[in-house]
Amino acid sequence: MRRSPRISALILAKDEARNLPFCLETVAWANEVIVVVDRSSRDQTEAIAKRGADLVAIRTFDDFANQRNAALELASGDWVFAIDADERATPELASEIRRLISDPDQPHVGYRLPIRSVVLGRPFKFSGTQHDRPLRLFKRGHGRWTGAVHETVDLEGSCGSLSHPLEHCTIPDMQTFLRKINEYTTLEAIKFSRDGRRFRMTDLALRPFWTFLKLYVGKLGFLDGLEGFIFCSFSGVSVAVRHFKHRELTRVRRAS
């Protein structure tokens, strides 16, 4: 008798005591649930993870790819499904994944899936979020994550698409938005510096406006109402902050 393929759900979490219980509930169907908790978490994330997951790793954050690969190293499933603590696997998506990996004739080793985002309390349909199709499901042994900030899977083999979305309850309020901007822009600036990228004044002067126009006009962010305007505006601001931080790091490097 053919053994049913096993699947490991991999979750990243930092200060996610509010979100993690709901995320864990939506991946309870997985054979193995692994949570990587940032060692600097200050709330009950670690305790919640230990109650609801099969394996928990406490790891000091260095970059997102390494966090996900740390979970991947612990996984034993034939397939891995990557999800963040503020995301939810809908029952429809869970059924689609289980049906797909059980099909011996399915042709791909990895799958992208759509994401339905809730930003500042509003379900977004535009602002660029409608194009999000990250690769979150793949056969173990056929992929690893690369990239310090906006990490991607380096997949060995062909990639397909799922039809049911992952729900993403991101940026619930302005305080969270500002905190994320600060954290992500710091990581991006450090990466620019490590990669030897030169600071250019045109990046600081022009890219923020281009980012806003691309999201608000080109990707129809104005149809997401006031929340869409705020999201697109602060996305442009984050580009300016990123390049200014890169400028600061460049000056420090030259002075040392």
C-alpha cells in the first residue's frame, strides 16, 4: 500500500502571542508543525508555540531566509508548507494542499498561492497585494530560502499554482506599520551595505515617489480607500527611509 505523503508546516514568529494561536489552529491538519521563535520575543510567543507545535526552535534572528531554513532543517515531511504567524490557512486551501500532495501524478515540486491581505483593518483587493503569489509549498529537498529580507525559495524543479488563498492579517494598526517600516528598512539598508551597493541620491529623491505612484495609480491602490492611500504613501516613505539609512551606513563605513 502506498504511504500517504507527510507535510510539515513551518511557522516564523516574533512577539506573535496575539496571532499565533489562530495560525496554529489553521495548520492542525499538518503531520508536523514546527515554529521558529525569535529569541528576542518579549511576550508569550514561546509558551504558545510549545503548547501547540510539535517542534519549537528558539533562534536569534539574523535574516528571514536563515530563520525559514532553520525550520526546514528540522522538518521530516515529504512536503513543507511555509506560513507566518499572522497568516491563516483557510479550510479550502488546506483541502487543496492535501488533495494535491496525495496525487501521485501531480507534475510539480513547488506551488505558489495567492494571498488575501487585511491591512489596517480593511480587506485589500488592490495596492499591489492582488499580485502576491509567493512560493510557500514545495517538496522537501527541492528548495531552500535565499535573501535577507524579501526571501524567496530557490526551487529545483517546476512550479505550479494553487487556487485558494492564504489569509494574511497584516499591519493591524499604525503603530505596527511604523515598527515594521523601521525593522525592514534597517535590514534592507544593511544588505545594501554588505553587498557593496553605492548610495545614490536619485534613489532617495525619486524612488519613494515612483513607489507611491506605482502602487496607488498603477496597481489601483486608490480603490482600497483611505487605508489604500495610507498604505501606498507609507510604502513610499519606507523606500526613502531605507535609502537614508543606507546613506548613514555608507558614511560610517567611509569614516572607519
